Amino acid sequence: MALTKEDVVSALRACRDPEVPTNIVDLGLIYAVDVREVAADSGYDVNVKMTLTSPGCPMAQSLSSEVHRTLLNLERVRHAKVDLVGEPVWHPSMITAEGCQHLNPT
């Protein structure tokens, strides 16, 4: 079965920001996911563009490494690249409805 963007996003839900009690997808930190099949039956290259909740986040390297490991653990992923980007600047309005529920349980 082919690896899809949705598969990648689902896997990234396991990655959590260490300072905020929800996953990086629902925090709105994932800006782009690109999945390319290298050649028929030989695997995939996956590129992710993501940001951080603050430009000087001390957990940048740790979080980026966790995302990279998560991508490489997906079946048939041969190469993974994580680009930390600063534009657009992250804002709390980027948090999904699910993320808001985790942050503000009622």
C-alpha cells in the first residue's frame, strides 16, 4: 500500500511538544508534508516543514530529531528531511479544535 500524507500526519501525532500537553499536529506546528515515491517498490522520501511555538525554543533540536526519527520509522521511508521554518510565525490560533480540547478540557 502507498504511503500517503495522511499516514505521515497520523504518525506525527505521536510527537509531543515537551512544554505543551498536546501533539505537534494539533498544535499547528506542521506546515507541509511532501511524500514522494523514489521508484516503484523502492521506498519514499518524506519532507516536513514545521515551526516551533517560539523562535528561540530551547527544544528545537530535540523536537526536530523526534520528528525525523518518527518519519524514518514509517514503513519504506528511505530518506526523511525536517525543515524548521519561521514563516509564517506560529500563533495560538493555529491550534486545531482537537488541540484546544486537550489544552482546555471541560
